[in-house]
Amino acid sequence: MPEHESFLPPEYVEQRRDHRTTFLAIGLFCVIVAAILAAFLHRQSQLQQVIDVQEHVIKRTDEAGLQVAMLTALQQSRLQMLERAELAAALVERVPRSVLMAEMINRMPEGLGLTEFDLASTRIRTPPPAAATAAHGRRAARGETTDKDSPKVEVPRYMVRMKMKGIAPTDLHVSRFLSSLNEYQLLQDVRLESTEEDLVEDDIVRRFEITCALKPNADVRSSVDGHNAVQDVVEQLRRNEVPW
């Protein structure tokens, strides 16, 4: 008789073995399903986080776009205001003729006088760049127009030239006057065009001609001497000491 012989029927033993195998398979299946479900839920959580981050980035991008648009509009408004301010400033005479005449008179040596003073203004026109002109022509040929193609108001700029004729006792007086004009910070191209000897009421004098020009950006408001020159000439007029 075998040592470990069982008294249970073989059919019963086989059935119990099948039951254990079935329970084990069901347990493994449940574990696998649970793992798959946990992985799916974890994946969904990560995907939701990515979607939230994307929406946050899109929102921040939209806000940044609005801020950039506002900044661009403010910049355009600032440029327009600067252009208008520059145009308004150009319409104001930066060097009044009274101040200019006062400076001329105040810088004359004693005994020197002017017999003629001519002042002429010539407008400075800036030609548009060739590339911009060609691009505008191509857009116009295609029938395309933009706001940038609208004509821009050019701020008027003038070149002011002066010609002075006068008489002086000697060439030294003319030289002093010429040197004083060269020292004036608002003038440029100061030149002595001619000087010659002449007889005026039995007196030998030097008749001279001087030309000069105002600097393009000349502004008497930046010169402290302008106000003082006017005040000096006013005082001389009161004392009848202006050398005409």
C-alpha cells in the first residue's frame, strides 16, 4: 500500500485543483485590471495637468498680447504727440529778429555802424529715401494702400542767412566785430566778403560786407546771452547810444 495514498476520490481532488487555478487566474486578472485602471487614472491626471498648464499659458499669452497692443498704441500716440509738438515748436520763431538784431548791435565795437542788413530764409527740404519711394510705388501699382503710406507732415526747417554792410573807422574795428560774431554760438559761416576804403563827410572810413548764417538748430532759449543782449540794447536806446 503506498505511503501517501489518499482516500479522496480522484474526481474531487481534480475539481479542487481546478477551483484553485480558477481563483488564482481571477485574482491575477483583478490585479492586472486594477494596475491598468491605476495607470489610466494617473495618465488622465497628468493629461489634465498638461491641459491646465496649457490653458494658463494661453491665458498669459493673451494678456501679454493685450499689454503689447496697449504699449504699441501708447508708443504710436507718443510719436504722434512728439511730431505735433515738434511741428508746433517749428512754427515758433526760435531766434526772434529783435534778439538777433540786439546781438548784432551789442557786439559792434564803438564807432562801427551798419548801413544795410538783409535777412533771407530758405526752406530746407529733405528728399524721401529712395528705397521707401520705390516700395511705395510698387504698393501703389498693386493697388495696396496702408496707413503708413499716408503722407507724413514734414516739420518745416529753414536756413537763415544774413548779409550786413556798414562802415567802420579802421580795419581793426571790422576785425573785432568779425571775431565777436564768430564767438556767437548761434551763428556759423561768418565771412568777411569785402572791405574797402571810402570817404564819408571828409572822413576816411572802411566800408565792409559780412555774411553769416544761423545754425539749423539755433535756439535763443538755450543762450543766456539773448535776454541780456535785448536788455542792453533797450538801455542803449533809452540813452540814444545805439550805433546806427
